[in-house]
Amino acid sequence: MTARHTTLLFLVALLIIAAGCGGGGARDRAAAGASDTAAVEKRLAEYAQLVRQMDHHGIAQLYAQDGVLGNAGSKGVQGPEAIEKFLRGFDAYHVVAYSVVADTTRVHGREAYQAGSWRQRVRVPKGDTVEVHGRFQLEWVRGPDGSWLIHRLGAIPQR
């Protein structure tokens, strides 16, 4: 075998190894992306369950320390303690039904974005039951322990 053939075989072997490494990395990134997306969707389901239970403390704990309950462009209520206090103002209400469906879930590193629709049926203090629905936008951030926390949640009721 000539030196030229040996060099050619060496280069072909390097290309095969490089192709295998690149493909695995892409598959690993895709798997990690799917895993992160599933984790964000699971966190949204947890949020919905806490709303149905009217667990104000649990809902507030889903927020990052600088998390905001309020639409973009508004000051909103900021931080888990303030959010819990705000939610306790609804203690006389009773959530009869609540559903939330994300049409879009995108994860980019340590941040995620969701948008979709929500529907809620509530018994108000006077005993009447009202139903409201609308659209939501939700920004998530990965917390120090790796869990997904709400950075901003805004909801727009529709008529």
C-alpha cells in the first residue's frame, strides 16, 4: 500500500468518525429539546391543577423571584409573596373548572415561551357562576435547581 492510499484511507476514516459525531450531537440536542419542551408542558399542567385547587401558595411558588403576574406593558404583581397575597384576595371565589391549552411551546436554552387558550368557570361570592375564556402568553425561565419557573404570565379575556 502506498503512502497516498494510506493517507486517503486515513482521511476517509476521519470523515466517517466526524459524521458519526455530528449526527449524534444533533440527535442529543433534539432529544434535550424534546425533554425540555415536555418539562415545560408538564409545568403548565401543574399550574392548571393548582388553579383548580385554588392553591394560592402553590401557584405563587411556580414564579421566579422576579416573576410577574400581568400582561406585557403593565407593571403587574411581582414576586411569589406579592402574587400569593394578590391571589388570596379571591378566597371567596370558587374555581369550578379550569383548562389551559398551549398552542405553542418553544424552548431556547434557559428560557421558554408558551401561548394558547384558557377557559375558567368560577362561582362568585354571591353564588352566581360565570365562565370566562381567553388567550395567554407565558414566559418561563430555568431556576437555579433546573426547574422551570414563571417569569411572566399574562392573560387576555375574550368576549
